[in-house]
Amino acid sequence: MIRRGFAALGVQWRRVVRGASRFRNDPKLRDRLQKTTKQAERARWRVGRLEQRIADVRTANAQAFARIEDNRELYIDLLKRALMHTLYRPLDIGARSAYAQRTFDEEQTRAEGRDWPRSAQTMVGIKRLDNVQNCVETVLRERIPGDFIETGVWRGGTVIFMRGLLRAWGDPPDRIVFVADSFQGLPAPNEQAYPADAGSQLHTAKSLAVPRAEVERNFELYGLLDDRVRFLEGWFKDTLPTVRDRTWAVIRLDGDMYESTLDGLVNLYPQLAVGGFLIIDDYHAHAACRLAVTDYRKEHGIEEPIKTVDWACVYWRRER
């Protein structure tokens, strides 16, 4: 068997040798091989050129994306400083507490949001705007569903910033920014229903009553008043129940009082998407606001850690 196997291999080898000899002596086969070889070389050259073009396109795309990111960051930074009125000097410093006057210079006062500026569209400081940016960009990157809302907008600066962030990120579809305010200032305290608001004089602060027309004009100044912005005009107890069925990605509460803060929590928080953010502007600044948050969290078993933004503001991210 082994001998027959070796004999068969010998026959096959001889056939290969004879075939090779015929190939060397056959000009047609030789020409065909040469032609095929040249075609293969041209194909390799074309593939190499194509690979280089692909690499060039990838490099160009990376550079374009980098420029887009640079331009986005530049726009967002300018938008923050414009809303805070810190682009020019002298700074737009308004009413501030005696403590702020003693402790902070004008740059620190405006950066920390410790005054009521005369003309700026927002009184919040840079840390609170950075917090809004972080929350909005996180839900956009991670595709957390839902709209954005601020309850208590004053001149509209922070909610204008939310709309500007959406524009900077290419206006993702199905995202709406809600502007909720009475546009009459804060309500008089309902001391019987909400004892924590007893003695509050915030409703007498005329500077907090900014007409809707002025807020709309401020949106227009930044080219951001469009169909992606919806106004909820009236007291929170009346307007927020009308949007209880919406899903929220970022909720920002700036109601100062126990009642106003609780209205926001009761009507909006149940529909905050998992992975979404709740921001409370005056948690550290007003005891009544802080108590409303504490009571609501306790009643509903909310255990997500509260994180401090600055001397006034806190937030947490919904986990379940």
C-alpha cells in the first residue's frame, strides 16, 4: 500500500513537471501570466490609493468635528457671558446683600450669582450655568428622553441658555423647552396650607415680576424664540398640572417658596426620566424651599444623593 502510494505521488509530480515545462514553452500562457501580473499590480496600486483617500477623509472628518466642537464651545461660552452681562466693563452689578458687599468684589459677586443685576438676563452665577450645561449635554449624549423646563424664569436667562444648548447641539428632534412663570412675581403666601411660607415677603419684590413680553424679547435677542419654546403663564398650581403627562429630561425649579417648590415636584418629578436631572436653584438660600424638597423626598422614598452646585443650588440625577 505504501509503495503504491509513493508511486501515485510520483505520477502526480511528473504531471506537474510536464505542465510547468509546457507553460514555459507556451508563449500564450506566458503572456497571460504577465498580463495578469500587471493587472494585479495596478489593482494593488488602486487599493493603496483608495486606502490613502480613506485615511485622508478620516483625517479631514476628525478635523471638521474638532472645529465643530471648538465652535460649539465658543458659542456656549459667549452665550453664558452674554446672559450674565460679563462681556463688558463696568460689570452690571445690582442689589446685593450686606454680606456680599463685605465679602466679595464685583467679579466674584457676579460669578457667584449673589446680586440682582440691573440688565443681565440671569442672576445665577457661572457655576449654576455650568451645571445646566452639564445636565443638558449629558442627557443629549446619552439620549435620555424628555423635554426641558424651568419653573420661575425671571428674565429668562437660564431657560434661554437651555434653548441655546439645544441649538448648539444641532437641535435634536422631539425636544421642547418649557418656560413656566406667572410673569407677575411670586404668589402671596398661603400660610394656612403651607406654614413654612408664613411671613414670606417675596411676593412684594416688584423686581421679580418680569412681563412675559420682556422674556420673549430676550429670547428674540439671542435668535432663540421659535416653536421649540413653549410658555406656561400663570401660577404653578394652575399651569403645571397641564403638563403632567410629559416626559422630562431636565427639570429646574426656581420657586423659592415651599408651595412653589412643592408644586413643581408634585407635578413634574414623577415624569422625570431615569437618568434625567432635577435642579433646585434656591435649596440652600431659602429654608422653605429646602423643607419642601426634604418633605417630598421623604414621602416618596427618594434616596438619590443631593449634590451641591454652589452656595444656593443643588441637583440630583434620577436613578430609578
